[in-house]
Amino acid sequence: MRMINEMRLTMVAALALTPLMAMDKGNEKRLNAAAAVFSEIMATPDKGIPQGLLERAHCVVIVPGDKTLAFGFGAAYGKGYAFCRNKGGNGWSAPATVRMEGGSFGFQIGAKDTDVIMVVLTKRGEDKLLSDKFTLGAEASVAAGPVGRDSTAQTDVEMHADILSWSRTRGVFGGLSLNGATLRPDMDDNEAMYGSKLHNREILDGGIAAPEAAAKIIGLLDHYSVRKHEGPKHAE
């Protein structure tokens, strides 16, 4: 009887862990997809995000389209990750999950091949990203970003926007205004990655170790966003 009870407990524990294991796999696949999206966009000659904007970035948000857009309660949403610079400007935080919903970009949110990237350029934009939920355009200004790795041309709107955004749909990459879209944490996915329902502020403030699956995308962010005025650190 004791052996039977132990077997039952083992089965119950295994069943309880199954959803967490599935979510962990989901995060791993989505992080790999985010790395692939960013790498492909930045590797395209004359079609990537301007280097100067990435050097100025406070935070970056990547919502990969492949296998991440879904429909729930009659509305479409996309899942992705936010990363912010560590204190002092060196390196990037662990990923915090985001859900993107609605917005003026209409049908694109339901397209499974639409990737979205946002670059947060101001402290105001960063503070909004670290909040529980905010609306682009209403609580933080957003504008379509310029295209071209070495592009320095910026309109007044781009220079004063808190956040610049781009999309890639069916291989075509360009600036996209996300006015009206909302961003909020996905607490369940945060729990799957970190073992507890962390708020995004806790993760993006830099006090949480990044999961192994995030190493590739963080390495890419490091590579493409080194601030030119930052030299190598010297021991004091």
C-alpha cells in the first residue's frame, strides 16, 4: 500500500510539473526566435536599425511573429521580451516578458509572420515599460523608426519620440507606428522562466540572473549596441 501511495504522489507531482515544463520550452523557443529576428534584421545590408539608435537605447523590446501570435478572448496579441541596460550602461538585463495587444496597425497583429521591434530612447519610455501596463502613444510617444544601419537622418518626431518601432512582415522591414497598442507583463511566463511571478521592474532593474536560453539574444544586443564613448574598464 505504501508503495502504491508513493507511486500516486510521484504521478501527481509529474502532472503538476508538466505545464511548467511546457511553458519553459515555450520561453526557450520564443527567446531563440527573438534572437533570430534581431540577427536577421541587423545582418541585412542597409536595412537594419540604425546603429546610433541602438547605442542610445535605454531598452529594447522584441516580439517575434513566428509561432508567438495567438488569439484569446476574441483579441489577438503578441508575446515577446523586453531588455534594459544594466545600471552604469554596461550590458543588458535578463529578459522580462511582454504581451502586446491592439494598436492602429490593424490586421498585422493577427499575422503569424509579423515581427515587431521597439527601441526605447528616453527615461520616460523606460519608466513606462517598467510599469504594469501602458499604452503607446498615450502614455509614451511612439513613432515609426528609420531604416538603414548607418542612417543618421532623423525627423523631429523621431528625435523627440520616447519609443521608435519597426515591423517585418513577409520579409519586408520598415518603420511602423504602434499608436494605441498596449504593453504589459506576462506574469505566467515570468514564473515559468524564473520560478516566481516577478514584476518586470524586478527583472529589468538588473538584479535577476538571465536564463541560459537568453544568452544568444543578450550577446547580440551587446554586439550591436555598444556605446562609442564607453571604453574598456580599467581596474582602479
